[in-house]
Amino acid sequence: MPDLPRLALSVRQPSAWAIIHGGKIIENRSLGSIRAGRMVPGPICIHAATGMKEDEYRYLHWRFAQHGATCPRPDDLVRGAIIGTVDVVEIITESDSPWFGGEAGLLLENPCPIDPIPASGALGYFEWSPDGEITPPKPWMIRFGHAEGATGDLFPDAPPAYKTPPKKPWG
């Protein structure tokens, strides 16, 4: 195992993927969660949380495409594991970046992917250790983008198309 930071931040997919692979330079959080989670600048691991809801995936898949990031299918996103490292360089409360969208955020640099290491997550910064197994895909993740009842797809690798932007699933 490489020499990795002992602290990690659990982030739901596909945002964890976007931080490591998609150019997402800000992880939005409330000021309260930043304080409660003892989040400060420094190197951390990114933990891909086990949870991922279909409405969140659809919205973020669409939103990331607006920033030029092509998100993998939901069943291809690792969950329940450390997937990379980043440097938190600053806690910010304003930014012109299209990735900023909240009260506050962690400004991130130097994303570095690693082979996934199964680990349990927690809120805020947490000390992680290898544990458990990578979370298997849920049925909706496997079915995503496939016509109900279809035995094969004409374009299985085509990204989903949105006639209108998906509804934002939170606040």
C-alpha cells in the first residue's frame, strides 16, 4: 500500500470520481460541516461513499457534462473505498469557479488516483484503515440507460441524453 494520508473525506459518487478524474476542484460543504468535521488544509484521501441515489447520479452526470467531464456509468463507479488523494489548499466561502455552489467549500489541488482500497467511511475527516469490500452495484445502476425489458442495446456506450436538465435532488 502506498504512503497515503491517514485522514480521508467520504464523498458520494459521482462527485468522488469527479474530484479524482473529472477536474472538480471544489468540494462544497456547509461551514458547520467544515467546522464539525475538523476540515483544514492538507493532504487527504478521497473515500467514495457507499451511498448513491439515482436522482443524484442523473443530476450530477448532467451537471458534470456542462463542465466537460464525462462521468462513467453508475455501475462502473467504485463505492466503499479510498480511490485517490488530493491536497486541500484552502477553505473558501466564495469563488467564480463553476464547481462552487454553496456556502463554503474545500479548494482542491493535485488529485492522484490509486487502485481502490476497500474502507468504511464516516462524516467529516476521519482516520481510515483498510476494511471490508467494495460495495457492489445496486440493480438500478446495472439497468441505468437500458430500455426496460430490452435484451440488448443498439448503443450500449452512449451517454444518457437529457431533453431538459434533471431536477436538482437537494436544497
